[in-house]
Amino acid sequence: MAAKKETEKKFSIEENFAKLQEIAARMGEEDISLEDSFKEYEKGVRLIRECSLALDEVEKKVMKLREDGTLEEFDV
């Protein structure tokens, strides 16, 4: 049940990237079982999706700001 609560909680992009690094390190261990490796892979895919969605939202906000003229001096 604790694992389910963790997946329901929203983490920052930075926190998700840190978790992805931890997953990559665990998957690189020689003694990880195939089953555990697959579980880590699934977690990683979910985190990547969350990061992608969050980055898309940021991009939309930046584009909106640019349309409004607020960020004209930045060439993003």
C-alpha cells in the first residue's frame, strides 16, 4: 500500500530525475533478478512519462508567456 501512495504523490522533475538515476544504478547491479529488473524498468517508464508531461506543461506555459510578450527578450 505504501508503494501505491508513493506513485499517487506528485514529485518535482528534479526528484523524478534523481529517482531515475537510482533506478539506473539498481538495474546496473549484477545481482538483480530479472523480475526485480523488470519492476525497476516499469517504475522508470512511469517516471519518464511524468517528467515528459511536466516538461510539456512548462513548455506550454513558456509559449503562452512568449505569446503574451512577457518573454520577448528571451530566445527560448
